[in-house]
Amino acid sequence: MQTTLYDELGEENLRTLVDRFYDLVFENEQIAHLFKTDKNEIKERQRLFLTQFFGGPALYSEKFGHPRLRARHMPHIITQDDAVAWLSCMSVALKDLPIDEALKDELFKRFVPTAMFMVNQDEN
Ligand code: HEM
């Protein structure tokens, strides 16, 4: 069986990553204002989503149906600057994980196109 990024990262590291990531997001002056849901709820949804995004079991879809990620982000105005801020929080959250640099790079690379795809508003 092929090893997935989820296997390489591991459940515990994913939990830590999501935890640190939203702690940073909720303090980020560019994007914090967009997040209105309870922090623990959004952490849980993202943990379920990233489990399947990185090749693990389809936990998010089992609970919430097809992710339709871009559609789910449409109620929020997301600019390119917001995507960059989101990615910079992710980069910081990845930094301190006890995993290889190569795996960090691999994971980060997966986030970039998805974050850019969520942009739904021109700047200004
Ligand atoms: C580009 C920058 C992004 C911004 C500004 C953003 C913002 C948001 C906001 C405001 C919410 C709703 C939070 C709430 O209910 O309070 C949300 C939900 C979510 N986002 Fe993002 N997001 C971005 C990129 C991403 C990316 C790249 C992913 C995945 C790799 C992602 C995955 C999710 C998931 C799984 C949810 C929960 C959806 C649900 O079940 O309702 N987001 N995001």
C-alpha cells in the first residue's frame, strides 16, 4: 500500500498543526475578523478535512458531505492578501513540528494552490 502524506505526518502532528494554525489565525490582523465560529469547532472541521486532504480516511465527507471548499468559502470575502496571510500562518505552524524539512515543504506546497483557489475578491 502506498504511504500517504497523512501517514507520514501522523494524527498527533496533524492535531498540533491545526491547533497552532488557528491560534495564529485568530490573532492575525489581516484575517482574524473573518472567523466567527467557535475556535474549537473550526479546528475540528479543519482536522477532519486535512485528514482526507492528505490521503487519510474521508472523515470530513462522512460528517459534512462533499467539501465543496470554494463554495463553502464564498460567503466570506477573500482577497489575495488574505490567502497570503493564511499561508503565512500555516508556514509558521508547520515550522516547529517535529518532522523532516522535506515533509514540511511537501505539505506547504499542497496548501498554496488551494489557498489561491479560495480567493474570490479582487484587491481594492
Ligand atoms: C485563502 C485563505 C483562506 C481564508 C481567508 C479562509 C477563511 C475561512 C473562513 C472565514 C471559514 C469559516 C470559518 C467560520 O465558520 O467561522 C473557513 C472555513 C474552512 N476553511 Fe478556510 N480559508 C482559507 C483557505 C483555506 C484552505 C487553503 C483550506 C484547506 C486546505 C481551508 C479549509 C477550510 C475548511 C475545511 C473550513 C470549514 C468548512 C466548513 O465545514 O464549514 N481554508 N475558512
